[in-house]
Amino acid sequence: MTHEEQDTHVLDFPGATALKNAGRTEPPDPAVLAAARALLRQAMAADTEHAVPATPATAIVVTPRLGRRRLLACVAAVAAVAAGVAVLPVVGVGSEPPASVSAADLFNSMADRAASGTQRNAPYWKTTVKTWAEGDRTHTDEYYLSRNALVIKTQNGRTVTKKGPRGGTSWSVGNRQVSWDNLDKLPTRPDALRRLLSAGAQGASAAEQAVRQSGELLTDSPASPRLRAALYRVLADTPGAEVTERVKDGAGRIGTEISWKWSKNFAHSPHDPNWIVRPSDGQLLEIYHVRDDDADHVTERDTYLYAGPADSVR
């Protein structure tokens, strides 16, 4: 469909039929109308966003502009509020998630995008990580993980090679280790995968363990698109997450923050973790921690500038 052929009717959006069928209602409460106008101003302001850095350090991704169709949908939503229509679905447009979503909605949306993706096989899984910790300097290093070794290229030019364990590179899944080649053998049914991830833990710690291990697999492993989708669906059914939209990571990229509130006695998590994700493609941009008694006190930050397959160490 060309630009000239696009249907720009103001009621061409999901829920339009319900709006048209609602009929005439009494004038709205002034406070409700003011809130609706504020939402419209926010939507119009968001249309002026510019490009933000992409995950690969050498690439540029442009934040999609709202476009006429989405702006008209926002106008129609305001009209619905003004008309007193109480129930209209909150929907996303294009590659973006809904304007206001729950953590479960967000993870399920990311699971759908991950499942539709592709990933080539390669001998290395490369991550470029910008790391900051309280009391230390920021540094950016490249990690090349293979089946039996880890090569680290540091910001100051050093190359460090660490041999893997005797059984080869592996990741924690529940109370056992899963090797590189066995990642593809993990179940992709969310209920079965959850049981494996939470094995060996009980109560709240089981959910916390599943979240932590899912994060490690999503960032630091060559998990297939199907496995990534399953991990996101496990997270969608895990309580304890809060969503905050339009948050900047350590590289200035805009994403959606997911805050996990973990129990203080969880051995692997002295501080509460927060994720920043990019809903458009399901990428985990950053993991940072705050003090469990001060949500504004960041203690460490790992910003993933790149995570993907690599054919060689460069």
C-alpha cells in the first residue's frame, strides 16, 4: 500500500465499531477531558523523537515516528474519552507495544517477536558490554564465548583467554548445567521450561531463580529464537515485575524498564535488579541493580551494546 492509498479515516482503529455504536452520551467530567487532552499532548510530543543508538556499536536505528495513522488513533481515543465510552482496548501500532502495558503483556509481545526472528549458527557468541560499578570506572569490553573458552578483549587493548570447564561451556538451568549443544534440547513449552528453571528452589526463590537464569540465557547464550520466546513467556507468567516506559539505558538508548523486586534473603541477589528492554525486537539492553532499601541508588550497570553470533575473534 502506498502513502496515497492509506486509509486515514479517524475511526479506522480497533474498537472503532464499539465507539460508533455507543451513541450520544452526556458531556464528560472536566477532569476526565483534561486528562484526555494531556494524553494527546504527550502522543504529539513523542512524534518529535529522534534517532537513538542501536545495539551494534556501528549501526544506527531510528525511532519510528508516530505517523498519521497512529496520531489519528490517539485523537480517536481522546474522542472516546470525551464521549464517555468506558471500555476500549489498549493496542499497539506497528512494532511498538501498547502505550500502557503490564509486564505480562510486554513479555508476551516480546515473545512473539523473538519467535519470528532468525539466528545463524556461529562458533562464538559475542557480547559487547559497557560496565559500571559503584566506586569503579566505566569500561567497555568484548566477550567472545565459544564451546570451550572465553576470550575477553578489554578496553585498554588486552586480550585475555580463559579456558572453559572440563565439560565445556554451560549455563545454569535450575539445579543443573546445560551445555552449548544441549540448549536446543531444552523444552520450549513455558510450563515445562519453568519447572526446569526453578528446580532446586522453593517459594519466592524459585521465581527469582527462574528470572535470573532467564536473563543470563537471553543475554549470554546462543539461545534459539524458539527458546528465547519460551523464556519470555515464562517471564510473562512470573509475578513481581513493574513496567516503566521510555527509560534511557547507560548508552542513551530508550527502552522499557522492568523492575524486579526480589527478597532480601536471595543468595544471588544482594540488590534489586532492573532490566531495560527494547520491545520492538525483544532485545535486553541493560541489567542494572539498585540498593534494596533505595530504588534511586544504582550500584552497578551492565549495558549490552551488542549480543549476537560471531564467526571469529576480532
